Amino acid sequence: MSLTLAQRLDRLKVRVAELESWKVRSTAPLAAIAFEGGAIEVGAPWPRKDGLVHFTLEGRVPSDWPLDDTRLSLDLGGESLIAVACDGGEPVSYGLDPYHQSFPLSGRSFKVTTETVARLPFGEPVRRPHVNRAELRLSEPSVEALWLLVTQVIEAVSVLDGHDVVPHLIAAAEDTLRGLDWPSSTADYIARTAGSESQQKIWQLPELIEAPAGLNQAEQATVAAAHDELIKRLEALQQRFPPEGEIGLTGHAHIDLAWLWPYGETRRKTRRTFSTAISLMETSKDFRFNQSTAHYYAQVAEDDPALFEKIAARVRSGEWETLGGSWVEPDTNMPTGESLTRQYLYGQRFFEKTFGIRHDICWQPDCFGFTGALPQLLKQAGIRSFFTIKVNWSETNHIPSDLFWWEGLDGSRVLAHTFDNPMQGYNGFVRPDCHVPTWRNFREKALHPETLLCVGYGDGGGGPTPEMVAREEQLRVFPTLPKARWTRVKDFFDRAHRTAVEKKLSVWQGEIYLELHRGTLTSQSVVKRLHRKAERALITAETTASLAHLLGAPKPESLEPAWRVVLKNEFHDILPGSSIREVYEDAAEELGEVIDTGLRVQAAALDAIAGTLPKAKGERLLVVNPSLDARPIRLTLEDGTFVSSADVLSPLAVAVVDAESLKPDGSLSVSRSHLENDILRVTLAADGSIVSIQHKPTGREALDGYGNRLMAYPVDKPRNWDAWDIEGDYAERGEEITDLESLEVIENGPHRVAVKLVRRFRSSTITQVLSLAAGARRLDIRTTLDWHDRRVFLRTLTAVNAKSRNATAECAYGVVSRPTHTNTSWDAAMFEAAAHRFLDLSEPDFGVALLNDAKYGHSVRENVLGLSLLRSPVYPDPMADEGEQTFTYALMPHAGAWHDGGVREEADDLNQPLLVRSVPDVAAGVFQPVVAEGIPAALSVLKPSEEGDGLVLRVWEPAGRRGDFGLSLKDGWSVGEPVTILEEPMDVPVRGLKPFEVKSWRLCKA
């Protein structure tokens, strides 16, 4: 009877399954097991499960067991770092998890100690942890090898369906299995196969013997012969059907710095994973492993110096590849340009100092979209290549290439590669049915002969397994399959760059927007605001302390230790809001400490500045402008009093003024129905909603019917990824929040007026203070949420009296255009997108901007500007954003385009007001140690140089203009050479700025 190929394949699967029951020849249980010093038996529950627990196990390998074939097999009921000491020698560490449970022994007697948690790799609690298995296993290496080889043939056949090689592969495997002499003694056979799926379904198995016999010598010989014969058949077939395509394999273990577990567990995951990778290198000279993230290496050096030294040795030998050049794998949608700069400044410095390596590859497999500022920063950091797979997660549209030039806002390019592996993405496997679809999905195969594939269990760590290493070696002889060999990622990209020189690759310009995970721009908004404040606190501290140095104070110290904390919390599952509650408790504490540090340094810098200035009797105000914009003087004094003036303070200037000289800039009026100054008249309806904003200089009405419309969307219930995603239909069910508990005028002074509104939504309270300062161009809306509702999305909507096909959103080191229409699927998919401090919709002569000091999720459809204020998902943190938080957003009409109307400058002022301090006996005056000349530019930072004397001043061109720009300094200082973000000489002109260029200069004492 003739069977179909599919039927023959099914028969093969059944027959090869039989081999599994003979992969282990003998077992020997371990009796000496202790839990926290007390005896415990296999099968027993843990006496306790909270926190870190410790097991000890001791045993001896039977004298007639070959050590090379002996394995320690453990399943203690959770994840562990185990240390195995044999014959009294130094312990060797391994990671123990569901995918790594078998360990070699180098001596007959051994002792095992563990650090164990009752958790699974993705943070899941083991509710009732038991000691599931603790035994020695004597393996049958020949059976293991044959089982794996035939299994890979079956996997290859299943994925090569229809290929001419398939019948040959099936025939070779059939002949192999027919050539085996296999045991059939009833008692032994039934006992051996009792654990199989089919036997476990039987109503009642017969009584089983305890130690069923393994293969005898003759049977072992047939296994070895069958294996060797199958290898020869495969080699012959490879000559007839050569490999199709090429895959560079890199061992990998994506370890989320914090996600479904707290950071303390990550420290243990890292040691477990790194120990496993080192152990694989002990057995394979070809295996290669990569790991990014400077923070992990700094952490391991602190926690486990011996492990770190082993890693360093493997880095030197080229087996272990450090990657990335950044401090962590950060989110890139939300950090400021300066934060992203510090990721690479401190990351590259660490790698170079620690390993003598400067990286030229950005490794970002799992980030939720990428800012268009990144290519320029990478190039300045010495990085020319970029890797991710996340672009393949977009649900609607896909970037049309997977090997392409990525061009940033300023025109800088890096070579980008992504692969599309449908079998766990960047947590891939070494197996035919993973390799073939990955190669098939590679769209640039006509231009470049190779794609990359990283393999190993990840997200929760763990990494590659011994089986993956064995599989790679076996697959070298297979026909047709893509050639897959261990490689270094750097070598792969070097080969790709050679292709890019010879072939014309496509170019992707600007940001890489991920059409998924849009909710991460809003989830856990409390920590997002703390992060924004921490960034600003450090930037302002450095700038103010550096101004003090320019005026004569000592050079300030580097704030790298505080920056490292900020950078850590920019990790792509912390800042986006997709982690558990414990992560955010830690993040809030850490970022709060950074803010305190920044404010202390600012205060000390103000004292230092005061100490350098001329003296005169009297109490005055010291005012510092830490930006590169001329600022109207608006100050909140130490006692909370708000004062303003028509005076303008120059960029990076220091002023000492008499408080009584500060007179308001024009008139103010307020009532329950309006707020008005010389620039804006704001009209409120009886329910407190904004119905009109008149822009007096142009005579234009800024609104088209309504402003600050608060909308709650109670069907914020994504089909997947609760904290991550926003479904496109969320707006189908929206409730406008109009329930007004109170409306009152709370401030009616000569410097500012304010109205307070209190609203209720279900179990939550929304308090808003609408304020207008004398001479101000913006209406501030300070908002306090006392939130107690789940799975509700809260937004503010403002319909503006302007029309344009595109709106302008601020991003790191520039702006990006957002469609206001849904002409294409790409436009429609961008229903929620990132903006930093402003979103603006303008006609050529008029526009309206929506500013904020803490938010990132924005929308713009037709003429409606939207800002996402809060989400309250239940997974993975059921209490996300529960309780109170405060932030401010603002509405700003303006004449002309956004860059002519002062939008960025007002956003800067909202996020970082002028610094003020009462000082005794300092003479009045204005002091400007740095003067900028030429086209408008924005300050990134003024900071102490990381090496040697001097300062570094960094600016960026914010609007896409080109022109002359330069600096002049006070006597005793000179403008030195331009430098990269790594603070090394850069071959660019000293003067001038190009569109969206980030440019730094070293400032030196003359």
C-alpha cells in the first residue's frame, strides 16, 4: 500500500517519539536535600515561598557511571541560580529554569547550593511550589543525538512542504529508523514508555519495574551506525540540493531590566542567564552570545565579580559580544534628546573603559517605535548600524524593507536591519521550521545573501540551551535549508555594509512609528511626569552650575551617577508604563531622589553664582535663565508668591533685581465667566467649559466651538496587551465630563488671575485651575486628578480655528509632522502618537498650540487637538495611576507658524521656569557669560566636560532652518572645537547650524 508523504511523515513522528524513552539509561535520586537548612524530600512543598530561598543538595555519582554521560537533573519548583562544587573544587554556576534543568558534573562527589524564587521566567508566581525533581541521570548520548537528528529532519520536512527534497528526506529518516535493533522485552518496554503521552491515557497501567534496562552494546551500535549513516545521506543530499539562503545565528537572551518582576529579580535573572551562556562556551568553540546594556555589566561586576571576570575573558576571546553602546535599551519616544545623548555617552564610555570596546551597533530589538533623532545621535556616538525586529509588530502597515538606510531628521543615516521570525521573534530557536520562514520573510535576499537571527529564551532571560548548540552542528549537513552558522553581530553588519556600498538599498526617512502599543505613551503617567522632572532637574542643575563656573566658581562635578538612575528608568518596559506595580514603586523612589539631587545642585549653583557677583547692601532676587531663549520674567518666589514683569531676561543670563521693581506686564481681569490680559480673552460657559479664546494681536478666535473638552472613554479594553495598547475604536463610546461641583475665582492679583473648577466622574475627581499671567501668551490649565476608576481613558480635546493637512509635534531634538486626515492606511493608523512638550496646528499666519509639562500621547484629527491625560488598565498593574497626580497643560494661540509664534519657547518656559532665589547684599545688574548669535537654536545642556577641564555646550536647530550660528564668551573663556556627543573632536565648521543639527562645543578657559 502506498502512503502519501503526509502519512509517512506522521508515521515518522510516531516512531521517533519512541526513542525519547531511551535517552536516559539510568537515574539515581538525590536524598540529601535541604531547604533553608532543614531536610526536604522530592515531591514535598516548600515550607515557605516568599522572597529568596536557598536549597542545598549533595550526592555522589555511581562509580560505574561515566562522568561525561552523567547529568544532574533538577526542577526545584521555581527559578534558581545554582552553584555546583565537585570534589571540593571551586563552584560552577548555572541558571535553572523550565528550559535549563540539566547540568554536567566534573567530579564524583558534588554539593549544590541555590538562590531560588517561586517564580517562572515571566514573573508568574508558582502558587504551590514543590521540589519536583532532583536526580542524577546517565544519558545515552547516541540515542539523544539520533533522536535530535531525526526530529530535525521531521521539522525540515514539515516546513519544506512541496520541495523536491522532501521525499528524499523522508526516505532517509525511514531507512534510519528501520536500521535500529530496538529492545522489546515486555517489562522493560512498558516501564520505559510509561511516561509517554499515549501510555498516560490508559485507564490503569500494569505494575512497572523500577529500573528498566537500557540498550545493550549491540543495540547501541545500531544507533550509532544509524546516526552516522543518516549524516552521510544528508551530506549527499546537500550536494544535490544546496542550502538556499544564509542566516547568521547569534545567541541571545533578551532580559527586560524590569517588567513582570521587580528589579531585584532582574539582578538574579542576569546572573543566571550569564552563567548559562558561559557554560555553553565551555562545551562549544563555535557558539557565540551577545548581550547589550552597560547597566547589566556594571550590575554583575558589583554582584558577582568572579562571573564578571569570566565574561570579560570571553569578550576578549570574541565568543561573548557586548553590544549596543547604550546604558540600557531605552524607550526612544519619550526621553529628551539630552537623555538619549547620555545613554550613548555613558554607555560607550563604560564599554570602552571596562572592555576596551567602542560599539558601532545600536541593539534595540524590543522598543515601541523610534524617534527620528536617533540616527544623528548614533552617528555622533560612533554607531553606524541599527537593529530591531519591533517594526514587524505593526498591525496595519509595514516598512517595506528589512535591510535599509534609516535617515534621521538631519539627514544622518545608519544601516538598519530587521528580521521577521514568526517563531518567537528575537527569542528564536535553532531548528529548521524557524530558519526557513525567517529566510523566506527576508525581503532583501536579492541584494544581500544573509539575514540575522538571534536565538535563545528571552524577555525573562534564560538564553540558549545545549540543545540549540547541538542542533546548529547537526544542521550543517542538511540539504536545502538556509545555511545557519554562529556569527558575531558585528561581523554580520560589516558584511551588510559591504553590500550597501555595492548595491542601492532603500531609504526610510524620519521616525519609525509602531502601529501598536500606543497606550504606552500614557500608561503610568505619574512616573512619566517624575521622569520628565528628573531629566529637567539634572539638565538645569548642570547648566546653572556651569554658568556659575563661567562666572568664576569652581568647575562642577559630573552628575553621571544621577543620570545613570534616569537612564535605567528609561528602559523600554519601565518608562512606557508596561510593568508591575513594584517596578513603579521603585522608579518613583529613585526618580524622586534624582529630582532632589538636581534641586540641591541648582540651589548650590545659585549660591555659587551669588558669590561671584558684585556686592551692595540690600535684599534682592537672583534670577537665572537656564535656556537659550529670551524669557519674560515670570517668577514663583520661595514663599509661593507669583510675580511678573514686562522685562525680558536674555538667554543663559543672570539678573539681580529688586523685587519691588517687578511690575506686571499690562492689565488683568477675571470673573466666573472669563479671564483676560492684554493678549488673550478667555470666555467660560456656565459649566466651566472654554467656549472662546480671543487672540487680541491678530483679532482671531482661536477655538472652533470648544476648548479643553474633558472626555472619558470607559471602553479602554484592548484585545491584547492591556497597559500597552489602545484600540482604534475607543472613541466610539465617549462621555464628556460636565458634572461641575464648583467654580470659583481663586486669584485676582495684578500679576495673575485664576479660576478653579472641580468636576466629578464616577468615583474620581478632576480639579482644574485655569490661570492667566499678565502679558502671558498662554492659558495654563493646572490639573489634579484624584482617580479611582479602572479601564477608563481620560483625554482633553480642543477644536481650533485653523486648518492644515499636517500638525507639528515636538520630538527629541526637533519636530515631526502628524497627519490631520486619514487619506491612507498609514495616516489612519496614526490615531495616537508621541509629542514631547507641544503639538501645534497652524495656518501660514495663525495657529494654536497645545503645550504640556508631563504628557506624551497626542492625537490630531481634522482641527481637533487631543492630549491623553490618564489610562487605568488592570494588567500588569491593577492599580495603575490610582490616586492623586498633578500636571499642567496649556492652550496658546499665536500669530504666524509655530516657530515664529514662540511655541517652543513657551513650552520650554512651562517645563522649566526661570530660577529665582532671594540673596542678600548682591548688587543689581545683568550678567551674560554666554551669548548666542545667528539663527534661533535650542539649548540641550551646558555641562562640565567628562574628561579634563572646561565645559560642553550643546544646542540643536529646532525648526528645520539653516544659517549662521555661533557663540561668544566672557573674557577669560574661549569657544573651542566642535565635539561629538562623546565629547571628542568633530570635523564640522565651528559656526553655523543645519536643519535639526545637534552641535556641541567645548568651552575652554583662555
